[in-house]
Amino acid sequence: MGILLDLIYALLLVVFSPVIIYKMIRYGRYRDGLGQRFGALPLRYGLQPVIWLHGVSLGEVNALAAIVRELQSQLPDYRLIISTSTDTGMAAARRLFAPTYSVIRWPLDFSLVVRRALGRARPDLVVLMEGDVWPNFLAGCNRRKIPVVVVNGRMSPDKGYPGYKKLGPLAAKLFNRLTAIGVQEEVYAECFRKLGTRSEKMHVTGMMKFDTIEVADNLPGQDELAGAMGITSADKLIVAGGTGPGEEKLLLDAFAKLRGEGKHPAARLAIVPRKPERFNEVAKLITGGGASVIRRSDQPDGSAADAPDDAIILGDTMGELRKFYALASCVFVGRSLVPMGGSDMIEAAALGKPTAFGPHTFNFPQADDLAENGCVRVADVDELVATLDKWLDAPSVADQAGKDAQQYVLSQQGATRRNVEMICGVLNRKPALAPGGIATDIIESAENN
């Protein structure tokens, strides 16, 4: 099986090599850590045990921060190494974890590369954030008797599950190579079981996003952002965050209806697209429709925007979505009016903002619970306009919706600890009872021997 996979990988590498080489030359992609991608990881010296934690990209790496802190607290005798696959993930990993922890590139899934990587790193446990399960890597760990666990795992019934189901018995073989699987929701656990994953491997531990997200009413830097974009306390800012293709036009039409006939003259709209490569496209869409646009990239902190009060604000910088949310009177979370699975609605809820999203949220099963705890799911643009109109007309109703959503976020915290307890069990350790404690070895009694 490994030889067949290697042949498939080699064929794909040949097919896509022109694109890869072009991006290496044109954008400098894939150059950093190239040797590590082929297994040349830093050599492990000494006898200190090692836990290898992997987050494929930016979001997963950010989610690792809480579990790294908890593992270091409970298992201080272990050394931690962090890996990632993408450039954005590497930048985040270095910012969050270096130089305290070793930060490396995830190796390609060729048999020889995996063998070399595992031989050099010699981990005692591998932790995969959300999944990113590779068959040759798992097979290599199994041969070396290295336990592999998934934390914060998920598998969409509408997207991930149908793809794995096509693999037939191979899917069960793949997932049963994992030692333990901690999933965010029972619906994900059921998907794994239906694929043939053994039930004893499954643990419903909750979503770690609830632990890592900051629950607050104000954020550092939000006032500077407001000043630069000309947002005043009198404005009623609607923030559409994480939007996708085909959605911005719908939102511009919805905003025009809200501003029509002078009903909400203080309403303003900020659009923050999900992907940075779409910033210019969305700016052209706004101006093409006859509206003015204020781009965040043109208005750094300390500047003052000079634009009409109905100008559309475009959040075209990275890492500032939550600051926009903090300034909002109400929020719409994008990629949900179009069938793209939704963007993260937990961030807005954690800031206590009245939050709406569309019908397409298959990437976030938590959306169903949020819709019962302050947030509003709308079926289409007309329902979105009606919801925003109600919130703008009745600020007290909007405030209560935001508080209810924020309380729900607080009630869901604790997934990080449950995942660490699962990891401790795999390592034959008893988790500490109180925060800051150290996990202890489980000593079996003579009766059990």
C-alpha cells in the first residue's frame, strides 16, 4: 500500500511541479523549510520524551496555543515540538511558540521521507489538530509504536464524510490506526463510526475554539481602527465578516434597502472578505455599483478618513476582523448566504455582538446551538434585512441577543482540558485535578497485574 501511495504522490508531484516551481520563483512559496519537508528534521538528542503537535495551517496553529500551555503544565517532563504545513501557519507558529519550542515543517507523506522524519524526531506521541491524517505517516508511527491522537477533530456529514466513504474499507483502516480521536461534536463522532472507526477510540471533547477565543466587550486597537476609518459613536456599524464570492453583492443590496428612504441614516457597512486575494475584486464591486469605498489599507492608525457617510468600509488587512467586530452594532458572518459552509461565528458571539448568519453553515455545527442562544439564522437576504432592521430599531433587543450569545460561548469552555485528559490517558498518566497541577503516573495495583 505504501509503494502504491508513493507512486501516486510522485505522479501528482510531477503534474503539479510547474505550478509549484512558478510559485517558488514568483512568490517565494515553499522555499522555507524545504529540507524539513523531505524529512531533514532537527535531530533529537537525549532521553527526554517528546510530544509532536501538528496544525496544518493558520487556524489550527492558533488553536494549538491553549493545548500547548496545558500540556506544558501537566506534562513538564515532555519536550514539545510544533509543526505546520503552510507559510501562514509557520509564521504564526514562530510567533506563538519559538524559541521556547522547536517549530518545524510537516514532512511530505512519502514512505522514505516519513521514515527519515520519525527517525530524527523520535516522538513519543503525535497530536494532530483537527485531523490532517496522512496514511504513510500513520503507518510509520504504527510500526514504531508511536501513539497518534486527534484533538478538536471534525468531519462534516455533508462534505468530509461522503469523500471518505468512497474509500470503503480503507477509511476504517486509516482511522483505526489512530490511538484516540477527540471530536468537537457527537455528529462528527457518528461519521467516524459509520466509516468503521472503533467506538472505543472516539471521545467527544468539545470545540477548543471556545477556550482560545477571547471573551470581551472591548479589544486593544479598536479605537485606533475607528479613528482611522472615520467610525464614530453615533454610527450604527454593520460588519459583514468572512464573506465569500457572490455574497458581497447581496450584502450591498441589503445595505441599500436598510439605508433606503432615510430609515437608518446612521447605518454604515464594513465588509471583510475571507480571502485576501479577493480584496481588490470586492473594492471594484463596490465602486462598480456606484458607492464610495474606504479601504483599511489606505487608512493606517493615526490617519483620518475623508469619505461620505454612506461609503462602504473595506477591511482589506489581515488579523483585524475581530477589531471590526468589536466596533459593530450588529454582525453578519459570511460564506453562509452562499453554499460555502460558513465562516467562524464564535468570534462575534464572544464579543457579545448580535450575530446573524445564513443557511449554509455545514462547517460549523455549533451554529445550530448559537441560533438557539442569541444568534439568528436567516434563510435569505430578505430575512437578513428584516433582522438587521429590527436590531437597528431596537438596540436593547440587539444587546440582549449579544449577551445571550456571549453566555453560550462561556458555557462551552473546557474542551482543551478534556483533550489533555485524553492525551494523559494515552500516556498512562492521571490528569491533575486542579489547574496548574502535574499529571502523575498511573500505578496499577498488584491485583490488576
